[in-house]
Amino acid sequence: MVKRSISMFVLSAGVILAIATGAVFNILPKFKTPQIISPISQALTPASTSTSTSTPASTPASTPASTPASTPASTPAPALASALSSSPSSATNSEHSVHVSDSKALTLYDQGLKLYYQRQFTAALDLFNQALVIDPLCYEALNAKGATLAFQGEHEQGLALIQQALVLNPTFVYGHFNLGLANELAGRWDPAIAAYQKALQLDDHDTWSYYGIASIYGRLGKVDKVLEYLQPAIALDPDVKEVARDEKDFAPVRMDPRFQTIIKP
């Protein structure tokens, strides 16, 4: 009886064990499923994708930075010729047509301009040339080089460079001023006045364009015109009085009481 009971117990335990084992094998796959990480990895995919898409964003940033710097340096003549072949009127109609000069070229230009104002023309010219080696389309350096050459007596070459600068940037006020200055140095009064007036059309606060016109009329002895243009120059910058007092161009009108009145301290 006892043996029979043990046998039945063992048999029952075996049956229970078999049922439990089967249940375990049926249940385990269901609990394994949530551990699959593919949905989680898909959720991270946009993040990883956005990281990878930063490459196109950085590529354009680096490409334009290297392209303009290298292209003019390697092929300066075609680049300059292409820019100068477009008409000034078409360049005026598009802001995007104005060349953005290389920063290193502009640094050299600024250094040269300080020497230019000190009338150290040879040293200034060297720096302007260095700027143009880096960026042949640097209209600021072209303009300054042109003015420097005009002061050295190279009027035609200077005027040509200033005009090239104005093709690259037709609204460059300092370019129109230097065009007037170079023509004035060459003794060409009408083109000089026209260039100064163009500068004033673009910027009616350009003190030295007023002064330039006044000085030409001073040479011609036209005191009324001198006063017409010298007065606004003084109004913009009272220091103009001191410059005018020593200006040789005003010699023909210097003794006129009206001239003396506006230049007195």
C-alpha cells in the first residue's frame, strides 16, 4: 500500500513536472519579446541620423571658405576680367554682385591706408600689392592703390585701378571720392567735380567730397561756389576750417572777406 502510494506520488510529481516544464517553455518567449532592442534602436535612429546629417551642414561652410580664398589666388586674371566685364549698372541692381574681400587682404589694406594718410606712398603701395596677391578682387585695395599711384604722378594707371574698383562695387563712396581726387590731381576739373558729386549722391555726409569740390572752385577763383561747398564740409567737421586756412587751392579766394569769415577759428 505504501509502495503503491509512493509510486502514485512519483507519477503525479512527474506529471506535474512535465506540465510545469511545458508551461515554462510556452511562457518564456513572451517574456523575451520585450527585451528585443530593435524598437529602442529605431527610436535612437533620428538622433544618430541627425548627427550624421551635420556633415552636409559643415561641408558647405568649409567649402565656400576655402574656395574663394584659393580661386582668385590661383587664377587672378580670369577672376578679375570676369568681374570687370559686367557693367556697373547691372552690379548696382544686385547686392550679391558686390565682392566680399578676403579678411587677410583687408588687414593689409588697412595697414597700407595708414601709411597712405601719412604720405608714405611707397610703403603703402607695397601693402596694397600684397593685399591684391591674396585677393585680386579686393576693390578697397584697388581703389587705394589707384589713389596712391595718382599721387605719384601715375594718373592714368591710378584712374584705371579706381575705375576697376568701382566696377566691383559701384556704390563704394570712397572709390568715387578717389576718382574725383585722381582727376583733380591730373588737372581734370569737370570729371573731378562729377566724381565728388557722385560720392555725395551716395552719402551726403561725405565731408571731404564737399571739400574737394570747394578746393577745385578755389583754384578757379569762384568764391561763391567755394562757399557753397565749403560751408557744409565745415558744418560736418569743424576741423575743416584749419585745413582750409592752409590750403593752397584757396589762394585765389583767400582774401575775400566771405571766405575769411567761414574759416576763422
